[in-house]
Amino acid sequence: MRNPGIEIRPLRELTGFAMFNEVFLDQVLVPDDCVVGDVNGGWSCARTTLENERVSMGSGSSFGPGLESVLDLSHRTGSTPDARVVDVLGGLLASAQALSVMGLRTTLRALSSELGMAAVGPGPEASIRKLLGVEHEQRVQEVGMELLGSATVIDENEGAVWFGGFLGNRALSIAGGTSEIQRNVIAERLLGLPRDELST
């Protein structure tokens, strides 16, 4: 990353941190001993990397408190939660369980060579896991902020953690391929729908 022609520009986020960068390559020469995979096979390598990243990002990656913290917060509010809150918490628990099963399936698929089958990468279903996992994590942060109420913006301790998690989790719908890209991958590679003309 220090070769001539590489320019890195940090991208400042809502949180004030810069966890991502723009990277510009201008006539960069890569020595033969630094080539990863086959020459002209970069897209295949990048796609495999992205698919694995999507599995990881859909596996409960979070920049803030998780589901257990939401459940704890709902108990600490003091009063018995109303039917709407119980319904929302139940939905989050069901979503977390479904994501866990999807993660197990993806892991078993990746390890299938040990079961006497050909090993395969995560494939396009990684996009489903990433899309649903990110939406779940974002919803967890939203519910936590709802339960905490005005303390979210006043409290410099717990409130700041929930607010920071809420802002930080927005980045997950961009990193590893935007949610829109995930929907296109699902539509084209899993459902067999025609390629989105706007994405080319």
C-alpha cells in the first residue's frame, strides 16, 4: 500500500471516526511475487473475499450494544413492557435465531469437504445473510434507543454507547457491498432475475 501511485483518503463518518478509506490506484505496478491468485483473476478473488466478508458482517457484527443489552435494558426500565414492546423484542429474538441458523448452514457448506463433498465458498446466499444481519443489527440499536428514550442523547455513558452504536451501524449497510448491491446479487444470482441495467 506504499507503492507509488496509491492514494488513500479517509472517509469521515457520522460518528467522527474514519474506519473506511477511498483508495485510488494510478498506474500502480505490482511485482509478480505480490500477485494474489491468477493473473487477470482479480474479480474472482475480490468476489470470494467480499462473500466471506458478507458472511462475517451478517454474523452479529455490531458497533454498539447487542440484543442481550436490549433485553437487559427492557428489564431495567422498571415497568412491565407493553404488548408492542414484547412483540418487537420477540421479533428481534426470532430474527437472531434465524440468522444463527443461516450462519450455521453457511459454515457447514464451507466445511463440506470434511463431509466428503466438494468444498464451496459462501456463494450468493452470503448476500442474504449480510443484508438481513445488518438490518437486524440496525433494528437492535433503534429499539435500544427507543427503550432508553431521551437518555440516549442526554446520558454521556449508556446513552452515548447506544447513540454511537446507532450511528456506527449505518456504515454496515455500505461496507462489504451496499444493501442495494446485496439485493441485486440476490435477484440475479439466486432468483434468476435479469441484470439491473442501472448497475452496469
